[in-house]
Amino acid sequence: MKKIILTFITTLLSVIVVFAQIDTIKTLVVAENQEAELAYNKGISAFTKGEHQKAIDFFSEAIKIKPDFYKAYYNRASVKVEKEDFSGAISDFGETIKINSGFSNAYFSRAHAKIMKGENKAALEDFGLALSKGYSKANLYYYRGVAKFQMKKYKDAITDFTKAIEKKSAYVYAYNDRGSAKRKINDYDGAIIDYNKAISLNPKLALAYNNLGSVKRKKQDYKGAIAAYTKAIKLKNNYHIAYNNRGSAKFDMQDYKGALADFDKAISIKKDYTFAYNNVGITKVKLKNYKGAIEALDKAIQLDKNYAYAYVNRGSAKEMLRDFNGACTDWKKAVSLGIKNASIYTQGCK
């Protein structure tokens, strides 16, 4: 009898030890999750404060503690997008998807990062996956439209911008970008309607006024273009592109002094603005300041050695100063860079 009792007690003790070990394991798992959550929450807090590197460090700590913490991967990727580390972001969104393949936001966000990296075709694949996982917000159609626009698929881009607007009627940037896509296919009236709609939704959107000016210039409504560019500049006084564009419209109206003032202003804002230096050059040719023209065009070419039109224009300025050898050299360079029309100038060259 004693032997049986002893055996029973031993067995009972073994069972107690096993349960004690199980309880200990559960306690450890809970503690690890709490540490991971704590690091994760600190990462969120740092992110909202704009402390990007701290946020990345905290999310990395959370992942180290809990390797399958897909939300930490996702948010670390989001911070990397803010830091313009698009390759790193794409990698982290990929890890998110490996852990949780049904997380539609990750496909959408990876597609967005791919657009920022210039991988538009790959982005389209991810947008398709996001849709298949249930993500169908307006911003998906908008950014898919952006990708198609950058791939020069303008009609397809218009279709997606329209879908974005159907889902979000006040989608300002979708109207603006649809206008730009319409401009690319020479639907200038349609573009004007869209730019005006964007402006009506956000009267402080300088970009839309600048774009409106550009399409009005296409329609040879130079006064209307200048008015739109001027509005853009009033809203954003350091808008170097709008100054350059307004200068171009003034040039079209043969207001060369006014054009030159705008081109110079654009350069004062952006010292390495290649296009503006070229425009200063051609304007000074019109004003018969050939030496000044060459100086401006020299600067344009210093900034971009393959700027073919600057070579054409500098050649013309040199010709006016009777530097025929220099002119021929510049025109030949322009031809070598793909400006076929420049071959007209080279006919008299040796």
C-alpha cells in the first residue's frame, strides 16, 4: 500500500511541474509581447513628432523582440518613405506582406513607394493586388493614374483619375492631374475645365494656376496665361517654375524686357535652373545682347552638357558675333544630341 501511495505522489508532483513550466512559458510570451508593443508605441509617438530615425529604431526593436510583428514592419516602411528611402520601404512592405498576405494597405503602400522610385510598371502590379485584397479607396485610382501618366498612357490615366473623382467628388489633385493628362492629348478645353474645377475646390492651389496658365499658352491666350501665372506667383512667391513660364508667355508676346525680368527672377530663386538660363540666352539674342546671351547659354551648358537646344541657341548668338567656327561647332553638337533641325544651320559649315 505504501508503495502505491508513493508512486501516486510522484506522478502528481510530475504533473504539477509540467503545469508550472507551461505557466512560466505563457508569462514569458506575454512579457515579450508587452515589450514589443511598448517599443512599437514609442515608434508611433516618434513618427507623429517627425522624429523619423527614432521611430525606425523603435520599430526595429519591436521587430527584434517579435519577428512576426507585421504592423511594426509596415510602419517602419512608412517612415522610410518619409525619409525617401524607397528601396528600404519596399523591402519592409514586402516583409509585411509575407507575414500577413491579406493586408491590402501594404500592397497599396508598396505600389506608392514604387512610383516614388520610378518603378511604375511594378507599381501597377501591386495596385492590382491591393484591389484583389479589397483595397478600393479613391487614392488607389489616383496613384494608379499617376503611374500611367508617367508611363505616357494618358488616356488610361484619365480613366483612373475619373474613377478617383467618382469615389471622392472633391479630389482636388485628381482634377488637376486629369487636366494635365488631357493637355497631353491636346484636349485643351477639357484641361481648362479640370484645372478650374481644382481651383474652385482649392483656391490656394498655386500648382493648378500654373497649369492653367500653361494650357492657355498652348491655346495662344497669352494674356490669360500671364494672369494665371501671376496668380500662382501671388500664392507662392518663390515659385520659380511659374516665373519661368510667365516669362515664356511674355516672350511669346514679344515683351522681351518683361520676359527677361521673369527669367532672372526664376534664377534668383533657383540658381541651377537650366531652362531659365537658356531662356535668358534666347531673350538676350532678341535684345541683341549677344555677349550676354552667350554667357547665359554657357551657364545652361555647364549645368547640362547634353542640353541640345542651348547649343543651337548659343550657335546663333555666336553667328551674330561673326564667330562662325564657334557657331558651327555648337550646331554640330546639337545635331549629335538629336536635334535634327539643327542640320539646317550646319549646311554652310566646313
